Amino acid sequence: MVSEVTVTQSVKVEKSAQFEPRIVAFCCNFCAYAAADLAGSIRMNYPPNARVIRIPCSGKVEILYMLRAIEDGADGVMVIGCLEGDCHFMSGNFRAKKRVQAAKKMLEKVGVEPERLEMYNLSSAMANRFAEVIKEMTENIKKLGPSPLRKGVAK
């Protein structure tokens, strides 16, 4: 006879094994997008979960865009900008960092895990690191499970 606990645990494992997160990656044009392009050019392997959105600067990503992506069904959101102190628009990546922190606080207040939103900094030559952060974010979101705001997810 199988106990309820064992059945429940095995069902949870099966659901998480099938779950593939949807991740939105806002990438600055000069560094993060160039790193993504380089990773693709040299045919690096990384999960296909992230949808890259090319933006002029990470500092142009408004809090509303981050929150709207999660509200519209993304399981995770990444803002990827230039290395700190190396922004093509002077301080855009510092502005983005502040906005990400503010958005994380808002997510926490409404009961959504703030770990669903992360900021990374890359240079255009960091194709390996780009692939790593996509893998890292995908693994972290898989551990969290589907977003509670994702349509069609049983609560």
C-alpha cells in the first residue's frame, strides 16, 4: 500500500520535471545582446527558455515592464546590462539595478517570489557567462515552479 505522502511527493516531482519556465530577458544592445549574439554565433548550448528582448540600455527598462512580463505569464524576468562602470549611457545599468531592487520589493509585497526577477551585468565578449546566467536562471525558476500569475496553472 502506498501512502498519500509518497503519492503526493511523486506527483510534485513529475510536475516539476515537466515544467519548462518562460523567461523574459531584457538585454542591453551594446553588451548583453552582443554577448547573446556571440553565444549563438559560436553555437553555445544553453536552455531555450529565455526570450531575449533587445533594448538600447538596461536603464530604459521601467519597473512596469518587469512586472507586466510576470503578470502576462513569464515565470522569470532577467535584466542584463553592461558591466558596472562601463555603461555606454553613463549610468544606465545603475538605474536598472535600482529599478530591479524596487520591483523585487513590489513582487514580495504581492506574494510573488522576488527571486523571479534578477539583474546581471556582462560585457559583449562574455558569451560563456551569458549561457551560464540563462542556465542559472532557468534552474532557479524550475525550483520555484510556475509563476502563481501564469494562466492555466492550478493553484
